[in-house]
Amino acid sequence: MSTLAPPAPTPSVLVSRPRYEGANIRTWIGFKHFMYLVEEAVLNWLRDQGHGAHALFHQHGLGTEIVDCSVQLPAVLEVDDEVRAEVVAGTGRRLRVQLSVSRGDQDVVVLRGHVTVALLPETDGPVHRPAPAALATWEAATLDAATGLRSELALPADADPASVLTPDGSGAFLWSWRAPYFYCHFSDRVQHSGYVRALEEVVDRFLADRGISVGRMLAERAWIPVVSRARVRLAEPAHMEETVHTVFTVDDVLREMMFSGRMDCWVHRGDRLVLVATATILHGYAISRGPDAGQLARLDPEVCAILTGDRP
């Protein structure tokens, strides 16, 4: 006697288009806006369960927070594409997301991803009740309890963050920024998409600092940055108007085609630097004009040395 497998979960489906803001070179959409579409799809999944972010806050005093989002981008996304986002429940707080578009008579997957969501009690919540039963496992007392990420560095009394985060010989790049209210959720902490923005900006600033800015490479070589994989994770809260010290390091150059990088975000509290977010990214360059437009560029030895800090 055979046992039938349980039916596959029915996906939540959202059809939308990327924002025009993300079409910075030609009509291609940048990775940040892929991740924005994922966020919208996750919020739609919650609504389909009958527990949208608005209801969770006003009826339960809980803030909906993406705490981990990992994406692969196997194909390009164009500004006028109609995107079909499908979300299904995974294990625990995890959701699986897929974005696809129509290319002629074919459906093409442009993103595969996993998202972890936490429901956090908010000080400004009008009421404080437990999460709905269907989402009970998503509730966490604090952000760090939800993420399980905790890291601190000692900061000597006479030292500044740069001396600890980017010591001589590290090859790391530091950019510090004030956490504005429009990067925050629930009158308090920097939200996930704020760190997605920071990841895009710190890479841009790193490349400019190394003398291979996006504008220069576009003008001289018709190269533009392209991302095939990214992951952004929250650790502990960074509160509104705190200074976020953001470190970017290139770990490796792969097959002279892509470079892998890491972003770590820290805030200074007392005699410690506290990790608030971390991210990884796999970056390359695409040719933006001419007969090879859209193809990956091969990184020559000079560019590889600049990226890894091995310049003579």
C-alpha cells in the first residue's frame, strides 16, 4: 500500500513591475530592485495568509521584519518587464521566492531566493498580543534572538573605529553614515532594505576609492557592474540616527570574471563595536554597448590587482 505525498503548498502570487529608479544603465534593472520586488512579494504572502504587516502591528503590536534575504539572479530584468513573484512557505520562518518574466513564448526565471522573517514586539505598538497561531514560530523577543548573529569588537579608549575595522594591510574600505529615519521601521531601527541600499552604495564608493569608479569604467571600457548573487542579514538593531560604520572587503576574484565581496556594518556602543548587519555579494562587469552588450567582461590582471588590494 503506497502512501501519497502531501500536496505541494500553493504559492502566493504577485504580479508587478520593477521601479524605474532601478534602470540606471540602459534599461537593465539593478540588483537592489530585484530585492525590493522580493520584499513586496513577502508582504503579499502575509496578506494572503490574512495577517498583513498593518494588522500585525495594530492588532498584535508586532513589527514585520525581513532578517535574512539570499538571492541568485540567473537572468536580466528589464524596466518594462511584468514580473510574476511566487512565494511558498519553507521551514521555520523561511519563505522561498521565485521571480519570473515572459521572454517571447517562454517563462524565464530571473531570481531564486530565500527569505527569513521575524515578528518583533514594538514599543510603539498600540496593543501587545501574541502572534497569530499560524505565525507563532515567527515571533521573537528581540532582533538578535531572531537572527542568532552576535559579534562585538573591543574599542580601546584612545582608538577610533577605523583603526579597529580597517587596520593597515587589511585592504578593507570603510564608509560611515548616519542612519536616517527613512531607512528605519517602526520609529526605531534600520530595516533590511536600508542595508540593501548600503550594500549598493558601499560597493560604488569602494570602486571609486580604488580608482575604478562606475563612471570611469563605463566611459573607458563600456563596463557596468552586474550582480549574480547577494545576501543581506540583520544581526542586532541599528537605531535611528546612530552612525553605522560599514566595511567592505573583496575576498576573491573568481575565474577572472567575478569578484566576491563582504559588507559588515557596526555601531559604536560604549567600549564596543557591535555588528548590526552583514552581507555578501558576487559582482562582475557586463559590457553595456556594442556588439557584445550584455556579455560578461573578463577582468584583466590590473583590475584584479586593484580589487584585491595587490597593486604594486
